[in-house]
Amino acid sequence: MFAVVDILGQQFKVSENNKYYVPRLTQEPETEVIFDKVLLLSDGKETKVGSPVVEGAKVTAKVLEHLKDDKVLVFKKKRRKAYQKMNGHRQYLTRIEVTQIG
């Protein structure tokens, strides 16, 4: 069984008892969060596609921790112009574990 869920504007294919990294959520660690924007729901035999969401479907997850992603380096250079610039960026993430799809 899996579902496609919209979490803060990004779509994730999730299944039960798996852990995922999603954009930073406002909930504290060790709390439950319910995602009700389920775009697709499949149990292996039947697939329900929402327009835009599946009515009555929800995904329950547990917030495990908040963390920062690995650093991404952005390097810009123009050759023969003595111009180069380097920037770094670390994205804020939340690690969740999906407990129930229904």
C-alpha cells in the first residue's frame, strides 16, 4: 500500500513504516502529524486518483527529528574576466516516519 502526498508543496510517494526527509515542519519531535492532501491512494488491487485530492484519505506520520541537509556549493565563474564567486547552502529538513495510511 502506498500513497502520493502533498507536503508543503512537494509531492512524496510514501508507504507505511518507512522514514522520509521532508521540508521543515513546525511540529515538535515525537509528535504526530496528519497529512490530508492525499493525491493518489493504492492498495495493490485498486488505485484511487483524486481530483485534486482523494476524499476522506489521510496519512499519519510521526516527527522524528529536525536537521540540516548536506551543504550544496554554488560556484559561478566567468573565464578570462577574473570573476568567480562561491556560495554554500544547507536546507532545513524534518525526518518523519509514516505510521498509517488510510
